[in-house]
Amino acid sequence: MTKTLTLLALLSYASTCLRLLCYRRGLANHRFHISLVAWLLIVATGTSALEILLGPGRVSFGQTGIALTLCVLVHRAQGNVANIIRGIE
């Protein structure tokens, strides 16, 4: 069970980080505060993935749940952090 939770958390964090890194804003307006939140999410999810990969790899059920929820939100919003903050319509 622990290995499954660890693998799910690792894949969720890595997927979220990569999706945010690959976001293209196109014609959307640049907003500094949204960009800052996106950058913080990239750093946090990337760091978490690396910690799991390189560290002891112990992840709790709650951490895995948070990682999966964030992953679903980011992918549903197609990497657009502004849509996550204001709600996807």
C-alpha cells in the first residue's frame, strides 16, 4: 500500500509540474500575481517529486490525496492557474 501511495504521489507531482511548465498563455493577458502563483506551484510540485524520488519515499494517504487533487485541477484547467483560482467554467 505504501509503495502504491508513493508512486501515485510521485506521478501526480511530476505530471502537475510538467503541465504547468508546458502551459502557453496564447492571447491571455499576463498577470504578475497569477504568474507568481504558477511559479510557486511549479517549484513546490517539482521539489516534492524530487524529494520522493531521491529521499526515503514515504508518503501518507493525505499527501497523496492532495497531490492527486492538485493534479486533476491543473490538468482540467489545462495548466491555466487563473482558471484554477477563479473556478473553471
